[in-house]
Amino acid sequence: MRGMCAGVLFLEAIVLGLATPVMIQVEGVAPGLALLCGLGLAFVAVVTSGLLRHPWAYAIGWLVQVGAVALGLLLPIAFFVGGMFAALWAAAYFLGRKIEADRAANPEFYAR
């Protein structure tokens, strides 16, 4: 689960970072606000991807997803892109939990 969620957050950080100049140039968002929102969320996503060994970091990952969707208020396409990453995060989180539970229930199968 940790690897899949970290991968989603890391890729999302790249997209959030690349959204910053789009907010400034295309949408006319003030540079300070765009940097704070875009690069700030990207920074939180990268840091959180490294902290996923702690159970509380997954809550921060969910907050990053909320922030990415809320970025749509400044950059309308972010509603769609943020929603896609939120769906990927949810899939990685819930499928990862299911896989970990299956591994715990059937250790002899995964020992091969």
C-alpha cells in the first residue's frame, strides 16, 4: 500500500508543480498565490510520500487530494485532474489495504 500511495503522491506533486505556471500565465492568478497553492501542495505531497511509513501520514495524503481538487477554484481543469488523482489515491489506498490484509491472512501463499 505504501509504495502505491507514495507513487501517486509523487506523480501528483509533479503535476501540481507544473500547474503553477499555468495558473499564472493562463488563468492570471497572482504569482504569490499560485506559488503558494501549486508549489505548496507539491511540496506537501512529496514530503508526505516519504512519511507514509507512519499511519497518520495517510490522513495528510487525503488532505492533499482535497487540496488538489480545490485548486480547481483557481484553475478549472484542476477539478478534473485533481479528481483523477483523488480516484487513483483512493484506489491505491483501498486496494493496498486489501492486499495487505490478504497477505496477513495467507502468508504461506506469498512466501513462494
